[in-house]
Amino acid sequence: MTIVAVFVTVVFTAALVWSETTDSPALRWFKMVASTGFIAIALSVGAPSSTYGRIVLVALALSWMGDLLLTYRSRPAFLAGLIAFLLGHVAFVSAFWSLGVAASFALLAAIAVTLIATVVFKWLSPHVGDMKVPVVAYIVVISVMVVFAFGAYGSGASVLVPIGAVLFFISDLFVARNQFVTPDVTNRIWGLPLYYLAQILLALSTAN
């Protein structure tokens, strides 16, 4: 079942990337099947049987909702999608916290992530207009997620946790670039595979 779910997610991610380059009307369907795939992966590896897994399922469900909202290209839909993903990152933070967080790992990650997040904010700041507050909130929350992911790894969590969190962070840079800086299909060609790989890894990290 897990192999099938991973296969479906990968295939429909590839179809989604293709649809982005051709403006296919099937784009929304490809995206939502791929997103349903990462939830199916978590379910197939036993996520509901642990506290960590159940919280990750909530995070994945919020990501699914964010994915749906972002298939609509309006500003209100983007803002709603941003909120869904922000809440998803909060859920991921809670999940990582439930695994235990090694302070030394978290501190080192916090130093690096704070520097990177500062650069990202300076890059985006001239372009976000009246969305500065939600953008700052999002940067803070996803940065905290990455820090807690490394902290959880230092406490014995799977290496899939920090790798997934970092890939998620990077994929969101392409979303931000596309929305605020340079709208271009290249952002989606790079960002979508990174995003789905991140979700696959985080889903697999719930295995018991």
C-alpha cells in the first residue's frame, strides 16, 4: 500500500508539473490527487497509531487544503492558502515537539535559520505591499518548524524530519518568488517537486 501511495504521488506530481507548463485544465485534479497521495502514505505507514503521527496527519490535511486554495489564482484564495499552510506548519511544530527537542541542535539550527530568514525577508519586503504582516508571520512559523525539526532529530527522530522540513522551506521560497517577485512557470517546475518530496518524507517519518 505504501509503495502504491508513493508511486501515485510521484506520478501525479510529474503530471502536475507538466500541466503547469501547458496550462492544462486538469491541473487542479492532478494537484489534489498528488496531495491526497501524501496523506495516503501517512495512513499506510500507521500514522494514526501514534501522537506524532496523528498531529502530522493534521498538518498534512491543512497542507492539502492549502494546495486546493492555491489552485485558485485570486488574492483572497492565496491569502487563505497562506493561512492554511501557516496552521499546517504550527501543527508540524507541535508534532516535532511531541518527539522531544534537543536544545543544542535547536539552538544551532536557530542561528542558521534566523540568518536565512532575515535574508529572505529583506528579499521579499519591497514586493509584498500590504501583505507584510502575514508574510512575516509565515516566515517566522516555517523557520520555527525547521528549528524544531532539527531539535527533534537531535532527540532521536528520523533524519526524514529535518530533510523534509528543509525541503518544505525551500519549496516555499519558489512560491514566494512566484507570488511576489517574478511570476514564472520555472518557480513551479522547481518548487512543486521539492514540496511533494518534503511531504512524502514527512509522511514516511510517521512510520512505526
